[in-house]
Amino acid sequence: MVAGDAGRQDGTVAGLRIAQKKESSGAVIEQTEIGYDAANNQLYVDRSQSGNRGIRPDKIRQTINLRGAQVKSNWRLYWISRPWKSL
């Protein structure tokens, strides 16, 4: 979960970091973040750390403004775990 990142007020952002690529040391070098920013009342997808392979600059961070919207959201997350197989 995302919480309290630099430049964000604690408790205003919640989300998931997906498609992470890590170095052998375990440090994350690429990821995509999907979340909700309560301070701005927006859903967002942030690809700024995803490696940006072929992503148009206007699509790196996309938001949907929910202010004043009558929106009901239902999210489902499915986790499929498969053993890693080397080639």
C-alpha cells in the first residue's frame, strides 16, 4: 500500500504498486502505482517509475477527478501465484 510518500500528506493517498522490477539487492527499479488521492479526490495511475517504454508523455500520470461525482466503486484484486521457472 502507498501511504505518506514524499510531498503527500499522511493518510490522503492509498494505492497499490504493481509490476515491480527489482535489482538482485531487492531495490525497486521500476513500478506502476494505482491509487486514490483523497486530498484531490482523484483516482490515478502513475507510470513515472515504470520504465516509460513507449508511454506517451501525456499518459505517464493519468487521473480521474471524482469531485462532485456520484461514483460507486467496486475493486477486486485477484492474486495468481505461479512458481518461477527459469528458461
